[in-house]
Amino acid sequence: MSKHRILILGGTTEARHLAGALASRRDCDPTLSLAGRTADPMSQPVPVRSGGFGGSDGLAAFLRQEHFDLLIDATHPFATRISDNALVAAKQAGIPCFALCRPAWEPMPGDRWTGVASVAEAVAVLGDAPRRVFLAIGRQEVSHFQNAPQHAYIIRSVDAVVPPLAVPDTCYILATGPFGEEAEKQLLTAHRIDVIVAKNSGGSATYGKIAAARKLGLPVIMVERRRPAGIRTVQTVDEALDLLDHIVSPDMKRGV
Ligand SMILES: NC(=O)c1ccc[n+]([C@@H]2O[C@H](COP(=O)([O-])OP(=O)(O)OC[C@H]3O[C@@H](n4cnc5c(N)ncnc54)[C@H](OP(=O)(O)O)[C@@H]3O)[C@@H](O)[C@H]2O)c1
């Protein structure tokens, strides 16, 4: 039996779980693709390739050269460039493509969210008066906050922020989730945080800070998502497996 060659664009827990589910299937030959930015990436249950493709053309060429039958974009909800590229490249390569993207968090009673469209907008929303800000947005876009040096920043990321932020009052915390609500409450209290800046990533691993903020009555500036339109999207690994079965069934091979 020839196996279905599947490229999973990863860097998320969901991508790893999907890869694990496909690894045990005799009809699938999955490869996981990582951006290659994390210094110490987690081990993965399938073959991994690492690093950018060189835009959508590079990705399309890779899909063709390696004879992939299906592309699954299981990247982080905020990894918009690679998601845009995935859609274009799959079309160019003439193979089906779908996205696995966890649902966004929804505000609950007691939440004090201000929704913004970008990290740059979050900086503006912080205002002029000095505040103690917990930045939990990863490290890539932290430099925007140099435009508001009057605030004190407590910055948590998996890898170090390089170069460090050029503002006088910073504290760096290197840590990998998941982060529970109780520990987050203690951290927010210990650092006397006034406001949190977060990305609406969804999922449970980083929700602790949001639940903790609700309990403590703290405001959250929530950067909302921008996902590419026009790509079929499922929200869970089980839904991804169902859709995959549908696509690779003999009479539906090119159906998405
Ligand atoms: N953004 C976040 O908040 C966040 C959080 C957690 C995890 N991640 C993960 O970290 C990775 C990078 O995120 P990002 O926000 O930098 O993405 P991005 O801005 O959408 O992508 C920037 C470039 O990185 C390369 N790239 C991204 N993901 C890749 C993948 N899975 N495999 C191969 N190349 C990839 C592509 O380079 P080329 O154009 O050269 O192909 C892409 O154009 C993603 O895999 C994502 O799932 C991101």
C-alpha cells in the first residue's frame, strides 16, 4: 500500500499530537516542519525538518519535490506569515490543505479585556502613566514596547529576548508552559502587576494568567488574531483526523 505523504507545519502542541496520531497509522507517512527558532525544541514523534522554505514558492517547490499529498497548517494562531504561505503553496503544488487551529478564548463575566488588533496597538493602549506590565506574548514582538519606556516590564518567554529591551525597568522570566492559575496568581501578585498584555492564543496551556487576572480583577490587553481567509479550518486533533480520512479516501483525494 502506498502511504499518504503528509507535511504538517508545526510548532504547537496540537501539531505534535497530530503527528503522534499519524505516526501509528500504516497508511500515512507524516513529516513535521518546524521554523527552527526554539533553542531546545521538544522531541517529536515523527521525522522533522527544520527552517524556513523561502516563502510560498519555496514551500510549493518542497511539496512537489518531496511528493507530498496533503499539507496541514497546524502552526500557532499568530504565525500568520507561514499560514498565508501554506494556502498559496498548496494551491501552486495542486494538493489539498487545511488548518488545525485551536479556538480563541472568549471573555467571561469578571474579565476586563481590551481587545487590540496588534502588539503595536497594545503599546498605545497602555497609556502615558507608568504601569507594571506583564508581557506574555512570546519574544518576537517585545521590541514594540521600547516605544513606551515609562512602564516597568516583566517579560516571560521560552527563549531569551535578544537583544534585551532598551527600557530602564525590565525583569525577564524564562519558562515553558503549561502555567497553572494558582502559580500565575502568585507571580502576578509578587511582581505587583497592574496590567497583562496577552495574545488570544486559545488552549489551556497559557490560560492560567487569564483566569488569574479575572480572580485578581486585573485588566488584560488582548491581542486578537488575524487568520487567513479561505482555508478550511478544524479546531481539534480529532477533527483533523476525521477530515484527513475524508480527504485521503480513494474517491475524495483532491476534495478540499
Ligand atoms: N507567533 C507566535 O506567537 C508563536 C507561538 C508559539 C509557537 N509559534 C511557532 O513558532 C513558529 C514561528 O512562528 P512565527 O510567528 O515566527 O511564524 P510566521 O511569522 O508566520 O513565519 C515567519 C517565517 O518563518 C518560517 N516558518 C514559520 N513556521 C514554520 C514552520 N512550521 N516550518 C517551516 N518554516 C516556518 C517561514 O519562513 P519562510 O517564508 O522562509 O518559509 C515563515 O515565513 C511557527 O512554527 C509557530 O507555530 C509561534
